[in-house]
Amino acid sequence: MRNGGFFKSNWAYLIWFVFYFSFAVLILYIFIQNVLLSLLIAVLLYGISVAFSVSPLGEITARLLEGVRPVQTQTDKDYLLPIFEEVYVDALQYTPNLNKDIKLYIADTMTVNAFAMGRHTIAVTRGAMETFTREELKGILAHEFGHIVNGDTTALLIKSVGNGFFTVIVLVLRLCAFIAQTISNMLSGKNIVIVVISFVLFMSRLFFDTAIFLFVFSGDVFIALNSRHSELLADEYAFLIGYGTELKNSLYIIDKISFHGKATLTERLKASHPYTSKRIEQLENLGA
């Protein structure tokens, strides 16, 4: 049984990155008025940013931003590293091309969580260490290896680059619109032409802000759909390398300690994880 793979697990990230890139080229063209030059500048800027984000330096930066640290105390090493190494060996047997230098880190928070970053980092929180048994932690780690194998963490970094560029471009456009409208407001009492221009600028800003809101909301929903799909594929990977039962048991605990208040439609659309019950159902079906 084959699992995900980069394109199967991250199709929405790639599509949305193309949208970000095309938007950047369009904005550059508005200022430069040269299609080829706009395309070359966008390729150069995105290329440098993506190369940095997937580089070791970019991953170090991500770890600093997330506040994770190496496993340091002897007690933590004796407890965590054998668990990690056991799952790592099984993952390598199933996926021989898996990176050989993935390291385990700790996040000093009592939130019950684990996550992977880039291509070489898996982190568990102190809360997860205190909540799960050794076997349940194996299931959690197997799931995170699935994210790395399927390239989910790399796709997330690339998407973050596109999101960063989009944010900068929007800020620049809003600043230009604010300056233009401020100047027109200062001159609006002079003649009717300036009044009309001021009104047009105001309506343009309103249309622009509405369009940006809809674009960002649609992107969040689209990416969340992909993210939920990626989570199920990572769960399936954990099952394939022999940790389906362990992961299922950990998910039962997560479901038990999670707040089950009624989610709004927007929250459901933008949720990055499927319902825990759906994840458990998939593992039970695979086991059957």
C-alpha cells in the first residue's frame, strides 16, 4: 500500500502558491510595465526566499521562532530518544529515502501537541510527554514522520513564503492608497474634480479591502481542506509503519481532553485538522 507523496498530500499548497506568485507578477507589472522583467524579479525574489526557507538556516530560524530546544537532560534523553529511534528505524525501513538526520526537539509548553518542521525537525511538547504513554508517543511520532515523508512541512514553508510576499504587497498598496486619498482629501475643497477623485479613491480602497478579505478567506478555506487531507495521510503512514494502534489510542486521549464546544461554520471551514473521530475511524478501518 502506497501512502501520500508530495503532490498528493500538498496539491492545494502548490496551487495557492501559483496564485501568490501570479499576483506578485501582476503587481510588479503595474509598477514596471514590463512583463518579462516583472516575471524575472518575481522568480528571483521567490527563489531566494524559498531557498532560504528550506535551507538548514531557514529551519534553524523556524525552530527559534517556535521556541523548541534539543533534548538536553539525561532523564529526557533516556525517556524520549529510545522511543524516537525505534520509530525512526521503522520509518526508514518503510521509506528508505527518508532523511537520515532528523532530530527530536522539545517545546516547553503544557499544550498537548507534537509537530514537524522543515525536513529535519520533529518536536514534542512537555504536555504531550506528560499526557501520553511511551507507546502512545510512538504513534504520535510516527504521524509526524508521515508529514516529513509526504513533504507537508516543506510545502508549509513554501506557502508561508508566498503568504509573506502577499502581505508585503498588500501593505505597500494600502500605503499608496492611503497617501493618495489623504492628498485628495486635503485638496477636496478646491474643486469638484478633486471631490470626484477622492470619492473614486475611497470606493477603490473599499473594493480592494473587500477583494483582499475574500481572497485571504478563500485561501484559508482551500488550504485548510488540504491540511485535513494531509493529516489523514500522515495517520495512514503511521499505520503503514506499524503504529496504527498506538496512534489510535493517543487520538482517543486527545478526543477525551479536547473541548467539544459547537464550532461555527467559519471555524469548521478553516480547521486544519479533521475531527478526531474521523481520524480514529480511518485507523480502525485500516486495522480491520
